[in-house]
Amino acid sequence: MKRLLIVHYSLTGGTAQMAEAAEQAAAQEASVEIRHLTALEAGPRDMREADGYLFATPEMLAAMAGLMKDFFDRCYYPLLGQIEGRPYAAMICAGTDGTNAARQMARIATGWRLRAVAEPLILRNGAQTPHAILAPKHWPAASLTRCEELGQALAAGLALGVF
């Protein structure tokens, strides 16, 4: 059985909704075990035990969230040379951009020699004011469908041995 690890951090609930939607769709693939952890819970052992990854973070101050970066910091060196070639995808919850957070995750994945199997999924909510940025997020069904499709595709690819 293949294993998909989903790691996310969420401050206002938007990223958590994205990761949960992806998880629910991925779980439909019976031959793939899904493990979904927060960035604070996940560590090198979880990464070692997985065959593929889905990373999800909000973009904060034009970068990935600090606690997601902490996850990567704790895992990066202990995993060098151990996870090359494994597939991954990324999801970003952003106000109006999201590209820098995607770029940061891609650089880390490149260092690990992971293989991107999809373009980063960036959902933008348009938040610009402090109030809107810190407000709880609620994605419409169409946005969550995109997350489901990514989760399902990643799980199916693992199950079929495509990646």
C-alpha cells in the first residue's frame, strides 16, 4: 500500500479547508493510506514513511507561513539523500498573490530532489486589510473542488505507480 502524507499549517482556516478537501478526495483511493498532519505534528519520520507528499500553507507577508517553514527546517537535513524522486504537490492559501510561498516550497523540494507532479494550486481570497487577512476563511465549493482534484490525482498517481 502506498502512503500519501499531507502536511499543512492554517491560521484562519482557509488552508485547513484546502487540505481537508484534498484528503477526502485522496481517501477515495482504497490502495493509498492517507496521513494528514499539521506542520507542528509532522517530522522526518513521517516524511520517510510516505511515498508522496502534499504540502499546504498560507502565504503570510509574501512568504510561506513561519510554522510551515519550521516544519521544513526540522526535516530538511535529516532527510537529505533519503527521499529523492518522490512526488509532491503544493497548495497555497493567499490574499492576492501566493507565488513566493509556492517558489519557496519548490526550492526546498528541489533540494530534496522531490518531483513536482502538478503546478502549485494557489487559491486567492483577495484579503488586503488586517481585518480581512485575520478573518476566518471559507472557500466556495468551486475552490474546494480544485483541492479535491489535486488530492485525488496525487493519490491515483501513487496507486497506479505513475509517480
